[in-house]
Amino acid sequence: MVLLEKTARAPSRAWATGLSLTSWVLFASSGPLAKAVMETGLSPSAVTSVRIALAAVLLVPVVAVLRPRALRFRRAEGWLLLGYGLLGVAGVQLFFFLAVARVPVGVAMVLANLAPALVALWVRVVRRTRLPRLVWLGIGLAVAGLALVAQVWQGARVDLVGVAAGLAAAICSAGYFLLGEHAASRHDSFGLAAAGLAIGAVVVAAVSPPWTLPSDLLAAPAVLGGLRAPVWLALVVLAVVGTVLPYLAGLRALRALPSALASVLALVEPLVAAVLAWLLLDQALGVMQLAGAAILLAGAVLVQLAGPKTVQDDPE
């Protein structure tokens, strides 16, 4: 186990915010690339399974060779690694795709991105940490802005299973932040990411085995904007740029950024994904979506400005 010393250098608040934003921009960039791969005939579950499996296969050996102590954990901490892999890696992906299969994508996005509210409730109720009213206002504005960007009113229908799956994705996402925050200050980010991706890959493989991927599709061209690349290369890029790097950056950021603040920054992901879809896939943004983007960003900024006060605990 790598137990970080309390005096070890942690990233500053500004640097951590930048790392967290970088993490979500990278996650968002994987959306158009994944869509290009799926248009060749692969299902969303197959792309997710291969993406996580490749990420684990690429990262674990590198960490084992260059930072072997990062993969040493105490037996008592198995629950932490298992929870992070199940919730933060596998659960978010699987439940989100189940929600998308049952309800419109915009509705699924809003449900899954209720995580900031869940994290804030956990911090307030379980940790008994008082959050300024501006934090709650900022979270509300950010979620409302997301609803406008996602245009949840288009083709909306009630499906209890889909709604439950979307809420389950939000719970898993909240677990990603809370467990990541708990572990990031105690362990090496590389070891945590490698272990979490390995556990997540095993879970997702049980649902959609990556080895069942049709081999003839690997050489098929994936088209993204004016670029063409074989599917196998697109999957490698998706695993490295869209999975390994954002998980590493996100865990590193959680060493200095409280989960209540980091979770709000995650709302930037669907916004960046919408902008990239506009630029690369010719999916234009409407006036309401642009207004929603401005509201979302205003809410995120408000939470960041109010963030330093979140350390004030309730008096006994």
C-alpha cells in the first residue's frame, strides 16, 4: 500500500480545479469518438466494455513496472477499491446506458447528473458539514442549465425502469466522488485508477464480454469529422484519452478539491459533449441550449466561489 504522508504536497485549489475540468473535458471528448465507433455497428455496451478493458490492460502493467508500490493496498481497504470499481467505473456506465435505452438521452443525462445534489446531501447529512446557501443555489442553477442543454422536454416519456436506472447512475457517480475523495488523499492516484479500472473491467465484462467483439469490425473505418481511422485505433485512443487520463486527473484533483465542488464541475462534461457534437457531428445548438449553457456555467462558478466555506462544521 502507498500511504501518502500528511505533509505530502497536494495540488492547490486552482490547480485541482483545472485538473478536474481537464478530466471532464477528456471524458466529454470520448462521446463523439464513441459515437463514431458505434456507427460502424458496435453496441454501446460493447464499446464500453472494450474501452474499460483496454484501459485496464494498458494502465495496470505500466503502473506495475514504474510504480509497483502503488498497487499495494491493505486487505481492510478492499471495500474501498471494490466500491470505487463497482460504482465509479462500472456502475455509472452500465446504468447510464440502461437509462438511455428506456428514456430519452436528455432525460437520462439530467438524471445521471443529479450526483452533485446527492453529494451535497451526503456532506450535509452524514458528515454534518454546513454548506453555504450559494452552493445549493449554484447546484440548482447548474442542473437547471443542464436540463435546457439536454432539452429534456423533447420526446419525454415516463418509464419507471429508465428513471430508476438514471437515478442509479447518479448514485454511482456520487460514489465516484465520495470514495475517490476518501481514497485520493491516502493512496497513489495511479494505483487507485489501475485497481478501479481492473475491477470495473471485470464487472462490465460479465455483462458484455469484450472478447465477443466481431473481429471483422476492428479494421472498419471510423469517421469523425474529416478524420478516418480503423476502429481498433479509435478504441485505443478512447481507452487512453477518454478513460485512463481523465480518471487519473480526476483522482489527483480530489486530493485538494472537496467532492461537493468537484461533482458540480462534472456538469461541464455534457456541455462540452454538446459543443463537440456541434463542431464535429454538425448537431447545432439552439438558443435554449446556449442559454442553458450560460446558466450551467454560472451555477458552477457560484459553487466554486462559495466553496471555501464548506469546511465549517455545525457546532456541537
